Amino acid sequence: MRLFLLALLTASTASAAMTDVWIGTATAPSGASRGIYHLTLDDATGKLSSARLAAETTQPGFLAKHPTLPRLYSTIDARQSGVAEWRIGGEGSRKRLELLGQAPTGDGGPCHVSVDPSGRVLFTAQYGGGSVASYRLREDGSIAERASLMEHDEPSGVVADRQKECHPHSAMPSPDGRWVLVPDLGADRIYVYAFDVESGELNPHGSVKCEPGGGPRHFAFHPNGKFGYVVNELSMAVTAFAWDTEKGELELLQTFPTLTEEQRAGEVSNSASEVRVHPSGKVVYVGNRGHDSVTAFRIEADPSQLTPIDLEPIRGSHPRHFAVSPSGKWLLAAGRDSNTVAVFSIDGETGALQWTLESDYVPSPTCVLIVE
């Protein structure tokens, strides 16, 4: 009996250490990717299981998980641009996805999907069409209908070949579930929308100007809910903002380059990609494409002040996306052009990164979603 209980405890502990990793990808006729892939991360050791195809689909570039239900959502770009809903099934490293439904965005080029904290509203951002959409979700997590389609129409034009039109690049719900922040790369603005959780409808609330020619892409909230950080794709910088959730207002505080001029020099084209705040609230990470690295900044006592502490190569090419594990122990960086997902340990004191020598093959990864 004692041996049985010990074996049961060991199996339970091992199971608890395993974390799901879902990978969105770029599919193309000449590419190797066939859809959405699944791995497991051992949170105790940082080991990855081999990637397995969980669902065959076209252009599932970005993913989001329902906060409480076994439902996954992805952007799709097949015959009609839209969002897809998947049921998560299976166990352990053999989980799979079953397509339950799709909904059109009403506009082209969906690049981001997210779910509000209550699990009642879904959002998508359309880079190609210049819009943000919202969808009402039923109690079982299924998509009821599109509730809003809001088009942006004030491009900044500072960078001629990238800012002739508006390009919303993400839609980030606030932690309290009252607002949605939409960085628009083409407008050099972050738009703020209020939304109704019953109807799912978006209501324009305001916007804040970002640095001219910066190209805001993604936004990450600080755990205290009073600050946030936007990654500027074109200028390769991260900007700190104060956030007043009662008023739904952002205040631009200070901008910090992710690379020095010397590091950006050369013929390689550089652009910033993702931004993430460590669960401790002590570090913010930013991805650098071209340079193929992740910059780590220490967040000072005043969260508007950032100090660079690390610049870590991703051991791959084109880090379009990365994610930090919920435990704060690991960072997984996706190399889209190297077909890799690499694992880095995070120093518990400083937040610095160290490659674990762990890297797995995943074809054309563009989104890393780590789910406990």
C-alpha cells in the first residue's frame, strides 16, 4: 500500500509539472506547417515533448485560450478571413483539437485574437483590413455572433511604406475586463474601447498618440494593473505607459530602445515583435527580429523606468513571438524561419535568460501559448 501511494503521489506530481504549449503557425503551399501544434513543457526541468499536429488548418497565426473552458481560438485566413473555435481533447502530450465553428471577421488579415477575463467576449485585430472586431461568446464558449466591427481611419504616414493605412496589430483586454487596448501600427496610436459583456459590443472611448513612426504592435500590462508597455515594431523600442482603469486612459511616460545603434547596424532588416512582463512584475522582455534576440529590462521601483540587463540570442531565426511560463521559470522563443521553439531559464533574482540547450522542431511557429 505504501509503495502504491508513493507511486500515485509521484505520478500526480509529474502530471502537475506538465504545462500545455500550443503553437500557432504560418502555413504556405511551399511550407512544412499544416496547422496548430501541441507540446508539453515540464515546468520542473524545462524539457519539451516533441511537437505534434493538433489540428490541420490554414494560417492559424495567433491563438487564445478560454479562461475556464477547454476551448481554444485561432485566427484563420482561408477563403474568408475569420476566427475559429476548437475543443481541446486528449491527454498529456497527445492532446488534439476538434473544430467546432468559424466566424468571419468582416474584414481581411486577422493577426491577433484574445478573450476577455470573464470568457464572454472574443476580440480580433485585422492588420490587413484596419479594424478590430468583437464576438459574443455563449456559456459553453462557442461563438454566438460578431457584435462589432470598428474601422480605424487615421494613419500617421510617418513611415511611408508601412503607415499609409491603419494596421491594428492586437487587441488586449484590461485585467479588470472593462476595456480593450488596440495598438495600431499604421496610426501610431493605442485606441481604447469600452465593451459590453452582455452584447459584446465595442464602444470607442479614446486613444493616445505614440512616438511618431514607432509602429505600436503589442501591449502588456504590469501585474499591478497601473502600468503597461507597448513594443514599437518600426522604431525597435518599448514605451512605458501609466494606465488609469477608472477613466480608461493611458499616459505615455518614457521610451527605451531595445537595441543600440551599433547592434542595429548592418544590412539585416530589424523589427521588434513581442513584449511580455514577468509574473513578478520585475522584468519586461522584448523580441528583436533580424537581430534574432530577446532584450530583458529590469523594471525599477518606478515602473516607468527600465534598465537593460540582458540581450539573449534565441538560437533561431525571426522571433516573431515568445511567451513566459505562468510559473515565471521559463521563456519559450519561437523562431519562425528556423522552425524552432527554444527554452530559456529565467533567473529568479535578476530575470536574466540562459539557454537550456533545449530546442524543438516546430514548422514556422508564429505564436506560443503556454497554458497551465
